[in-house]
Amino acid sequence: MARSGENGNAARYLVSALAFALTFLPGLASGVGDRGADGEFARRDSFHFTLFQDVDIDESAGLYGSRKFEKDLLSELEAAFDRLDQILGLRAEGKLVVYVWDPALFDAEYRHLFRFPAAGFYGGAIHIRGDTQITPRLVRVLHHELVHAAFDAAAPRLSLPAWMNEGVAEWFEARAVGKRTLGGHERAVVGRLARAGQLFSLADLGTPSLGHLGPEAARLAYLQSYAFIEYLVGRYGEADLVRFWKAVVRSRSLDRGARRAYRADMADLEQGFLQNAATY
């Protein structure tokens, strides 16, 4: 994924939006089983994950490099699983399935689903564009998609609003690399748009997917979703975010979840966010 400059940011947020849309297409690529597009997947298991790695990666990385990558990837996934449980109390009970594709096969198989190069997505299983080493970008992708997978496991028949699903995923992804608040440029963008009255309403971001948005709108939608979750955590604390998502899943109601966790309804929380954002 492109990551430099405004166009890079737009590409990243759009890719994430499309990836989120795939979360709600049951069975996407799930029929692959243990066979790749033109070969087989090698299986490796850890306590919480079943990893299928395209055997073509063995040829590009070498057998030792491929096995080391598998081991390192499962180690990173297990660490992310524990981190997700510790920070958000979000824990999938069954094993999660992860596919690691040879980059060329990944691009050929899924290129038609994205307008920009994708590093990974969740669609009933976590799909990752293969690499030969663990990179900071890959760590972020794993953490982001793990949130989607865990939410799906916790509430498989509940369609969460995009601002919640993606906002929490963006927030947790940032935590994975030690980022606890919006960056200076992010704050400036949110603040400028808030003062101009140009931010989305939560209702606008309440659809199950952001995939219908164009690049710039998707970039803003992802940033605003992250900013809203960051606002809730900054004002009320991480423990109340945990209470919120659990109450939403249990009651299947955003307002009930908000009242349970924050003693306010969603309209009040949104208004507080907008007022706060205008001061950025």
C-alpha cells in the first residue's frame, strides 16, 4: 500500500475501507481450503491460530526463510491476540484462520477487489500479502484485521457500524506501534474540518461498510472513526471502551451500550466529540 503524502494516506484508508467491506461477505476465499490458486498451502498451527502459507513463498524466500517467517508471524499474531485481550477484553474463543499468500498470487486473486494495492484484509479469515520478514506495516495490518476477526467471532450475526468496527481497529492498530493519540497532522485535519462543519455525522458512518466511498472521503471516514474512538478513550478511559463494545454486543443497541458505558446517549457523545474536535 502507498503510504507517503496525501495520496498515500488516501490509498491506505481506501484499502482499509474495502477490506472492511469484505468482512461481511461470508465465504470469501474460504473455499480455498489448503490449496492455493496454483498450488498448495503449508499448514502450521499455534494455540490460537491456524496459518496457511502459500508454498510458492518457499521458492522466493527459501525454505529456511519461509519457515522463519511462519514462526515469526505466528509469534506476532499470538502477541497481538494477548494484547487485544489485555487492552480490549476482546478474545475469540475458537481458532482464527490466517492465509499468507505469495505476493504475485495475492495480487492476481484479489486485485479486482481493490482500487489500490492491499497488504491484507478480513473476509471470514485473515488474508495477508506474503513477505519474508515482519515489518512495522505488517504488524499494523495484523493488529487491524485481528480486531475485525475478533468482533466477527464475538458477534457473528451483528452488523456493527463502520465507525465502531474501523475506529476500534484503527485505534488498536495504532496502539500496536506505541501511538496513543492522534498525530499532529491528523489533529489539524480533524480540527479544520470540524470548525468548517465538514465532518461526517456518525449516521453517515453507520453503514456496515465504507467501501462505497471514494479515496478522499474514505480517508476522512477512517480518520474520523479513529478520532472518535480516541476521543472516547481520552475522555472516559480504556475500561469504558471495553464496557461499551461489550454492552453493544450484548444489547445489540448503540444507545444502550453508550448509556451503560458512558451514561450518555450517542447523540450526546457525538456532540461532545464535535465540540472537542473544533479545538484541535
